[in-house]
Amino acid sequence: MKNRALLGRLQRRAAAKHGRIVVLTGARQTGKTTLVQHAFPDYEYISLEDPALRPEWSRLAAADWIRRHPRAVLDEVQKVPSLVETLKAARDADSSVRYLLLGSSQIRLLGKVKESLAGRAAVEELWPLTLPEMMTDSWDQPVGESRLLALLRAVGRSDDVLAGMPAADQGFVQAEAMFRRYLERGAMPAVHDPELDDPECFEWLSDYRKLYLERDVADLAALRDLEPFALAQRALALRTGAPVNFAELARASSIAVDTARRFLRYLELSYQVVMLPAYARNPRKRLVRSAKVHFVDPGVHRSLTGRRGPCNGEEFESYVVGEIFKQVRTAALPADLYHLRTHDGLEVDLLIETEAGFTAVEVKASDRVSSQDARHLRNLSALLDKPLLNALVLSMDREVRELGNGILAVPAAWVLGPAGVGT
């Protein structure tokens, strides 16, 4: 069992005055049910997955919920959208009732929440495991904060956060081993079952992909023919880490451009991909404005492409960006993420903007970083409208080294893993 960084915040929000209805969304099989059943053992658990039982639950009035089910977890609540109005009435009528609503569809669940529960519900998201979460073995083992998050929380540049020799750090050895496992299997909780071997993990990921198409896409889009969506999903998987070209995606999938846009939006709303917007706040420089697409989970992505073995450059970039995205969102860090690309060839894989300034990240799949890998970071400050606080090159290189101009090369596993583990 892996601990989750969201656990404490979820409990605090549910206990707060304005947290009497908490909505928890996230992709299917990310552990929402397991998390809330552990966090709220005194809440009744009600699953709305079974269509035969849904009419019974939908017939209950607000008074019935107050009397019979004053504290409850309602799983897959988007299957019975009318219940949201009933629970809202129960909440307004009795200050003692508390509900947690779970669902894997942002469109159906959050659309109803925004319509009916505006100002009455707290919303949280559960992503696949982060690297610090993967390195826990029980609910009792704390989830350590990564060095990257510590760096982003710091005001200004903080060399102390990234100081040290990771190759001699036992915590780094553990983080590196888990990071390699993440690159191959992904971060869905099920694939981190120690009793599963690689073939069983890949079989589970294949089943997950089919379940996603048959249930989540059917719920999201009411598509009668899933084949065009499946073709577009795979075509996009082969383009992870690249700027989105809808015309190219449409041609590869034999669909219209507008359909390609719609399908990509479904993938984003169902937590399968992250759309990384382009930084474009420099009127004096021609900047590419196309968003980049990154698949959130390496295991799901590799199930789509059928690839095994070492990552190529685009895959490694996507998997690192996906991990950073999960960590920032899970920590509720006030930060915006971008990529940057100019028409004359300067590219930066990731810009993390906080109130104080930017942290720029280049991602390299190599085992040995050179000064050439930092070339796009050297004159970056002139393009930004806030200070460049940190410039990092993340890779599989096991050494920390200065690359000049304040640019630091650090092992990806070390900076994304929890500080202090094993030391």
C-alpha cells in the first residue's frame, strides 16, 4: 500500500466548515476509493456503479439522506447526476451532513458540481502516484517532499536545496531504482503491486486501456463507434512531447480537424494527457503558440504505442514533465507550467512560473550531460517577464554538475525524489 500526499489535505478540507461536500476526481484506477475509505472509515460507502441499484438511490429525498445516510462516500456519482441536487438540498437543510463525491469524469461530474454546488463544494484531484508516493510502503510512512518542490517553494535561488553528491546518497539509489520502474511501468497504483511481474503489469495496462475506451469515453462523449477515437489516441501517443498539430492528427486518424480537437479535449478531461501551453508573453520575439501534449502516465502511454525498453527523447521528456505536473498539482502549489519555443529554434521543455519568477527545465534522456545540453537556457532571461530563478537540466546522468551561467545539471530521479530518504 502506498501513502498519498493528498491524504492530510483531504481530511482537513472535509472537516472544515465549507467542506461538507468534497468532490474528488481523477482518472479511473488512481486509488480514489482506497484513499477515501482509509481517510474516512466512519463514512458509509455507496457505489453507484451498478445500474440496477441506481434507481433506488435516485428515489431518495433529501430528508431520507439526512436521516439514513448523513455521512457517506458516493462513488461514480456522475452516473446519477440528479443526486447532486438532492445532496445539495440535504446539505442546506442540515448542518451535520457531510458527503464525499467520487468520479472519473470531469465533464459529467464537475459540470454538474459547477451548476448545482457552486460555493458549496471543495474540489480535489487525485493523480497517479508521484515518485515520493511510490517510495512509501504503508499509510504510516510519510510522503516526503521532493527537492523540486522544496526549490519551488524557496524564494529566489537556493543552491542548498540541490547541494550534495547523489551517487553516494542511499536515498538517491532508492529513488533511481523506483524512477526506472516508473519509466517502464508507469505510476498507476496497481502496477506497483510487488506480486505482479512485468507481463502481468503490461496485461493490466492493456485491460485498463480497453476499460477506459469502453467506460470513460462512452460516458464522456456518448460515442457509438470507438474505433476513430482509439486511432486518434494512438496517433497522439506517437506524438507525445511534440507541439500539437491538429491537421496532422486528423490525417493520421482519418477524422475531421474539429473532431481531432474534440477527441484531444476528451483525453485531457479524463486525465490521460496534459496540454502544456506555450509561453507567449514577449511581444518583441516571435514565439510558437502551439501547446505541447504529454501523456500523464508512462505505463498507459507505452500500452498504446507497444514500446518496451529504453525511452526515446520525446518519451523521456513527457514522463518527466508528467511527473513534475503531478507533483505541482498534488501539492496545490501556486505555479503555472509552460513550454517555450521561438521561430528561430530556441526551445525550453518546461517553464515553471511562481510568484517570484521562473524555474526553467531542460529534459535529456542521456546518461551523460554536456554543456551543449544547456545551450537553450543560457540566454533565456531576455525572453521572460520575471526573473529566472533556477535553470536545470534533468537527465539520467548520476552526477550534479555546474554547466555555467548558473545552470545546474541534476539527476532527474534525485530532484524528483523525496529529500532525506535513506540518509
